[in-house]
Amino acid sequence: MTATDRLFWRKARMWFAVGGLAAAVPLSAEPLPVAAPVHASTEAPVECNDSLYRFLPGEVNFCLAVRERQRNNVAGTLEMLKLAAGWGNKKAQYALGLMYFNGEQVAPNRPLGLAWLGLAAERGDATYAAVLASAYGKATPLERQQAQARYAALLPTYADAIAARRAQRRFDREMHELTRQEPYPSQVCIAGLTGGYTGQVPVCPSASAAVALLNRFGDAYFEGWTGHVTVGAPQPVRADDRDPSKQSPDAARQGQSAEPDSTRP
């Protein structure tokens, strides 16, 4: 498990610790939700990095859901979880599934809980798949039938084909903006993500290091989704690349045929 994975799952564990939510089956391998309930007052306040929203809004929304959970704000928790789920955040979909299936601070709705758990398991994560199988085994035939209808209703908004693709377009667009500058920057400062301070002077990593860090966040976020691609390190722009008269005919035709993404979330 990478350092980025541990960072993401630390937030997930905090969510389950604050909520007292347990997996439906005992699992021994990381990552695991913490089953024992923890009083919100004993937890240090969750700090969410708004700078990451530019690249991965679903991860920030999930962090905000954890924070609202600490504050016992059920409406705010559900709002942030659904926003995160709309960006393809599987931790948020899993949390919604457990909340509804177990009736944690919401009216129990096992069919809806099963539907959310089904979405969370969409990428084949072993933990989510095991919990889904256990929950499905506890459901009645009628609840399973109702869950199918609920699942079908959620798919047009929250399935990876829609939500993760939307998040990937957002991530790609912002990474492209970061790497397309002419000339490409030698250093990149992103508050809370890269660098630090020596006295009053910001210390920032190279552009390549910043892109690598953000790609690690993206790889963890989209893990298991076949549509995910990693953005390469920034490259210097040559004069020939900027001058259409010096491009090959094939390159010129490719540039003319490219179409921008018209659906900007």
C-alpha cells in the first residue's frame, strides 16, 4: 500500500470510526473500516485541503463528509457524500450503502443500501465486494428485487461510466492546464499539496515532481477503473511545435481534427 493509499484510507477509517459503522463480514487485510464507535468530541477536527478540489473534487467532498459526520450534521454528511459519489468516489458510495443498510443516523432502507453497495463494488474492490455479498445474503427476496430498481435508478448519475468519466475529464483538464504553460514551469506550488516554507519564502518542488504527486492521488482515486489514464510529466515546447508552417501534414491534420470536450462539469 502506497503512502497515498494510506492517506486516502486514513480518511475512510476516520469516517467509519466516527460513524461506528462496521463491515458486514470480518476481514483481516488492509484497508479496513474501524468498527468500534468513537465519540466525535475525542477526534481531532478533520482538515480538508481545498486545493485538491481543482483536480479531484470528489476526494474533497468525501473529506467534508467526514468533517460533517464529526459535527453530527446528518444532512451535511449526506449532501457531501452524494456530491462525492457523483464524482465517482467509491468510499462515499460505500459509506452511503452502509448508512442506509444499517440505518445509521438515517431511516433504514436496505434496498437503497444494497444499491449503493453495488455501485461501490463496481470496480471489483475485494472489501466492497465482500460486504455487498454479505449484505445481499441478509436481504429478503423482496429487498433484493427492490434493490435492483434502486440500482438502476442510480446508474445514470453515479455509475463509473458517468461519474468516474466526469471526474477523469476534470482531472485531465486541470492537469493539462498545469502542464501546458509556455515555457513550462520549473516549479509548481499548490497549497497543502506541494512544498512548504523556509521562513517567508515558499519552497516548491519541480513541475515534474508535482505532476507525479498529483498522478499518485489520481491513480489511488481511480484505482480499478479501466477508463483511467495517467498524465505525463510536462515537456518543453519547441518553437517548431508552436509554428504550424513547420509541422508535418499528419500533425497538422491531427491538430485540426481534435475537438474540445464540450461537456465541462
